[in-house]
Amino acid sequence: AHCTLGLALLQKQELDEGVNELQKALDLGRGADPKGYMIDEIWQELAKAKYLQWEHASSKRSWELQSLKEACETALKEKHFLNDSHPGSFSDEAIISHMKQLEVLSRVFKEAGEADIPGEVPDYLCCKITLDILRDPVITPSGVTYERTVILQHLQKVGKFDPVTREPLDHSQLVPN
Amino acid sequence: AITLCPNVPVYWTNRALCHRRRNDWLKVEEDCRRAIQLDYSSVKAHYMLGLALLQKQELDEGVKELQKALDLGRGANPKGYMVDEIWQELAKAKYMLWEHASSKRSWELQSLKEACETALREKHFLDDSQPEGFLDEAGISHMKQLEVLRQVFRKAGEADIPCEVPDYLCCKITLDIFCDPVITPSGVTYERAVILDHLQKVGKFDPITREPLDQSQLVPNLAIKEAVQAYLDKHGWAYKLD
């Protein structure tokens, strides 16, 4: 019920409420049966919805940042030219200091907007087989962490050993990380 | 001994140790460099050389030597007494490096923030034709601008502000950031030395889940270890050990 309600709310563009309902559905589903078929489907829809939420919020943030950055650059440049009282004879020191200012400004705005720029997900958050971000990570006795469904498949179809260290491995030895 | 057999690295590190006790750091550096020439993998030589360089305020070089000593020491004997000592000194040095770099960054950020605020204010008063006291659209937009500016500068300087290290990077017993995390079959991660101590002195069970636990079941949590290093690289203040 929560799942269907969630999807309906998303259709109406009520992103936040929709995400809440899908999350509730996922938690209930996982509680009842972590490997049930519905879980995967709910997770897919939830991930899509959360991405939409992010996209919406981040474009707003980016636009705000860009406007402000341009306003600061303009204001600083105008001030620099106004401060100089001998046109045509800028002191080198003033120019260098002004250029440095603009450089630091660039860095500051880049840093402030960093979280919204897609980059590489850190290695330690990704499955060593698929290289995708982990959803249900499990660790082997060798200390390596994999996506649960992927390592289970490996043990069933390829062989009972750790893919990276090649040490013997049984599915009962997998520990949730 | 050195006069009779100048090619034995241990004699040089032994003498370096004496110099260290006497706080004669220049001689410590000399003797350690000789020892390293004879034996590149001497843990003690790199360690004391690192300390000597730190004394000279050569922070970057000192940290490199200490890191080398730690890597060599861990390779040879991960639970040796020296490893702990080297780690303590390395953490202290990394903290100093961070302190130095971050005060420079903070000052730079603060200056620029003030320059921007001033420039934006002056521009607003020059551009604005409303008599004072009237808060019109331009005035509101200007206030909003300053508000966003403050947020931007706060965000840019965030990594340098000490805060709480995230739970998942800390030992469940000591609540300190991990050095050498190990995970139990129950899925809980602890600091290796601390859980070993618990198993020996308190009992052979997982402190949190109370399930039976033997030290042979402990697995190094490599993913968390990597996560901790990434966190320290970004937040140098976390190197400060209580």
C-alpha cells in the first residue's frame, strides 16, 4: 500500500511525501523478507525518486551560487578599478593581490558547490566485483566487502572462494558490514 | 663499536638513540642518515630521523620519514610496541601539519569574505537610488545576497572545523576513531587492540551482541580502514588523539 501511494504521490510531483512513503514501504518490506522480489523493485523506484529530489534542489543551489559568484567578481573588479587613483599605473602588487583574490574566490565557490558535482564514488563504498555503490554490503573472512547478491551468485555459479583473495569461502561466512 | 665496525647499521641507530636522550637532534639526524644508507629498511632509523626533522620544523619531510617507519614496522610486526609509538608521533605531526595549513586557509577565507561583503555593500549603495530606510526589492535581494555569501564561506571552510567524527568510523567501545578496525561475526566493528583486551580480560563474547566470540574470528575491516584514512586526509583535525 505504501509503495503504491508513494508512486502516486510522485506522479503528482509531491516528491518529499512520495519519497517518505516509498521509504516506509522499503523498511517494512526488508523487515518481513530482506530478499523478497518487491524489495528490489521498491528500491529502484526510491532511488529514482531520490535522484529527482536531488536534481531539483541542486539546480536551484547551482544557479544561486553562480549568480552570487558573478556578483562578487563584478563588485571586486569594480572596487579594484575605483581604488586605483592613477589610471594607467597600477601597482604590480595591487594587480597580483587582486588576481589572487579572484583565484581564491573561484576556489571558494567551487568548494561550496562540490557536493553537487557528480564525481567518483570512493572505492571503499563500492563492491569489488561490480564497482557499483554498495546497497547491502557483506564482508568475507579475508576482509573484502562485496554486494550480497553478487557474491552469493559468484559462490553458486563460479566457485566457493573469495573472488579477490581466492581463499576458500562459504556463504555462511558472510557478515553484514 | 662504530669505530671498529662502521658498517653495522644497528650501532648507528643505537648511538642515535643516545643522542636523542640528550636532545642532540643534529647528531640524531646524522647518525640516522648513516644507518639508512647501510640499511634502508631500518624502522628505528626512519623513526628517529623523522623526529629529528620535526624538531627542525621540517614538517613535511619529518612526516614522510615517520610514515616510512610505520609502514616498515607494520610489515615486520603489526603488533610490535614500536608501531604504537610511531603511530602516536605520526598522528601528532599530521595534526601540526593540518593546524599550520588550516590557519592559513582560515585567514585567507576570512579576508576574502570581508572583501566581498565590503565590495557588495559599496556596489549596492552606489547602484541603489532609494532613500535610506526603505527596504525595497533591491534591498531585500541585497540582504539575501549577503546571507548566501555567508553560507558559501561557511561551507568552503567546513572541513577545517573540528566536529564529531561519524559513528561508523569509531570503535563501539572507546568511541575513538579507528586505527586498526576488525569486524566480528555479529557484524560489529571494534578497535583491534581493545577487543583483544576485552576477550582476554572480560570474556570470550562480543561486547554488544554478547554472542560467543574467539579472537580467530576477527576479520580486518579493510573498507572501514580505507574510509578512516579518507576522512583523516580531508579532516586533519581528527588526528588529535585525546
